[in-house]
Amino acid sequence: MVIPFFTASAQKYVPLIKEGTVLNYDVISSATGQKATITLKYVSVTPPVKMSWSIPFVGAGTFEMGAKSLESGTKLFASEPDVDDVTKLDDNQTVLVLSKTTFTDLVNTKTFKVNGYTFNIQADTAAFKINQKDADVFHAVSTKGHRELWVLNNPAWPLVCKSLNVSNIDYSIVSVQ
């Protein structure tokens, strides 16, 4: 008698991003070395996308991204936001998410541009964890090897989970609620 044996491949974690989703990131300023935690909450996920933010001892405010940003933006916003106000991003900027055009390039050509740097997808054997689960992320390294991004494999919301040396602020996701 032959007993069939099946192996199940574990699916990697892709958190759902929707209104009310809360993201927690650890951030560090490249210029000062100052560390902080930032909490962001999606108030709206349809354009204009609104995210409330708070940083202990700094303050709170709101980011706003328009439809054009989400469609074709090529820059990740990484400046100090306006406290107690709405920081409206330029049409070429996004916050913690790649535009649809950039994500399409990432998937189709395994290369894309952000903040003027060209990134190439790497075969990455190290696990990237979100909420203590192995997350489905792309790991990309700039052509000169000095900059890195980890992007959630989610065409609906390609969240930037970690960034090193891409701007003045490095960040890494701690949790999604």
C-alpha cells in the first residue's frame, strides 16, 4: 500500500493595510544618531491617503498623499513632518510605500528607482519578521551597494518595511496592528 505524502509550503506573512491599521517603526537620524519610535495610523487608504503620526517628545500630525503620489511617486519622504498640522506630500513623494509604477518595475524587471538611486532585487535567504512572523518582502540593494530597502510583496500596498542609507532617516518596522 502506498501512502501519499504531501508537504505544505508555508505562506509568508503579508499584513493587510486598511483604514485603522497602525504601524510602529523604529527610526534613527543619520545626521544626529538620535533614535525614536514613530506610530502611524491609516485614517484613509483611498486618495488622498491620510496617516496620523506621533513621535514621543516630538509631537503628532498627519501625512497626506495624493493619487499621483501613489500612482507614480519616485521619492520616499524622510524629513521632519509638520507638528500639529497636515504635511501634504508633493506629487512625486510617498511615505513608507512604493508607488504602483515603482512596484510594477520592481516585480517586472527586478530593478527600480527611488530617491534617484537604482535598486536591484537580491536573493535573500535571511528571514524578515513582522509581528514575529516571516514576512513576504523583497530585499533590494542599490547598484553601488550602499543603500538597502525591504518592501512588502503586496501590490495593493507595497509597504517599505525597512530602509538603510536611502535618506537622512533609517527605519525598520516593529509591528502592524
